[in-house]
Amino acid sequence: MRVHHLVAGRMAPPLGPPIICHVLLVEHPDGLTLVDSGLGRGDLADPQRLGPARHLLRPQAGVTAIDAVEAAGFDPSDVAHVVLTHLDFDHVGGAVDFPHATWHTTAAEWAAATSDIKAVEKTRYRSAHLGGSPIVQRHAGQGDPWRHGLSAIEVLDGITLVPMIGHTRGHAAVTVQGESGLVVHAGDAVFDASHYDPTLAKVGILRAFEKSVARIPKRLRTNHSALAALHTDPDATVINAHDTRVFPGAPG
Ligand SMILES: [Zn+2]
């Protein structure tokens, strides 16, 4: 399967470096498939619907998933699936621009964001994205044993959710068996890519931000270790959502 890397959002936090919403567009036999979806047109037209966190992240105008899909030469109506690492607004916001697509998420994340929402999570999950009637396939359980002590749930041929809770209660990495090897989209299981790629410089502000927004902070180190192990697998490429340095072609 061909895998395209797209920028589906740009944000300029006042306290840190510019960050992106790094998503994948997979040419899957079952239809074009997005892995994460960044921001949507409605989010940029009406940023208030993102809640108070918009002040921390400051989404920039003009960059959304649907714009990125079009710019890559694809018809947005051909997007059949959106596989989500989690349901924070900067990952699910763009999905609403593909109303015919089936969303895939862990059952734990869907529950955390909809039926079992806690006060501490109210600002991260937004009714503008989750309050409509999306077609959602919820994937329960841990899946089958996989690499480095992790497990994997196959959601489509060659695409899996790898449960990696911590940032949120139902967060998962997403793996795609691409034509050039395995791509592991870590989502927000890590913010500073130097946690898994020691050739990169440490970015303290990203590390501090990650800790401040983690739902289960004690899980972060476990996730970073697993991603570092995956990074050493010769067939695997690990990326994460927000670190601009791991976008293909970015200066290191
Ligand atoms: Zn995020």
C-alpha cells in the first residue's frame, strides 16, 4: 500500500516551537484511509468550538485534512476510513469533513470521549466533532500479542491499532504495512521525538507539555520505551503527530 504523509494542521503554541498535525493517507484496497485527521474546516472557521485549549495551541488558518487530501491530488469523497489514535480535537477535527467515512477507534477511547467522560477531560473532547452521527467502529480489547510486549488489533487489512494508553484513556498507536515497510504512527504517545530517536535534540518544552496534558502520566515512560524499541526495528519507521522534525523531508 502506498502511504502519503500529509500536514493536516499547523499550530503555533505561544510557549513552544511550531507544531503540525502529521497524518497518513493510505491507498488501501478498501478505499482511501486516513490515519488521524488533524483539523477541520469548521474548526478554523469557528475556533471557539475547540474550547479553551485553542489558546494553548493556536491553530493556524488554511491547513486542514481535507485541504491536504485535495492538494495531494485525491478526491475527498474517496476517503472511506479514518483510523484515529485518539479523539482529542486536533486528531479527530478533520474527520467531520469526510461524512461518508467510517471512523475506527478503541472502544475505551470512544467511551472516555462520549459516555464515560470525566470532568478533567471535558475540554479535550468536543461536541462539534463527536456530537453528530459519525459512523464509528469501536474496537474492544487488547488484540493479539505483537512486538516488544505490545498488542495489536487489526482494523483493516494491514492496518492495526496498538493500544498505548497514557495521553488519554484509550489512546493507541496505528501501524500501516506500507510498500516501503511498516509505518508506526505514535499519535500523542510521545511529543518530543528524541524520546525514541536519540539522534534528535531533546525539546524540553514539548516534554513538559506532554506531561501536563497526560491523562495517565505514569504510562508515558513505558510508551516511550516501546516506541524506542520499534524505532530500532529495521522494517519500521516511527513518527508522531506533532514533532515537525519527523515529517519526511523536514530538516533534522
Ligand atoms: Zn495532539
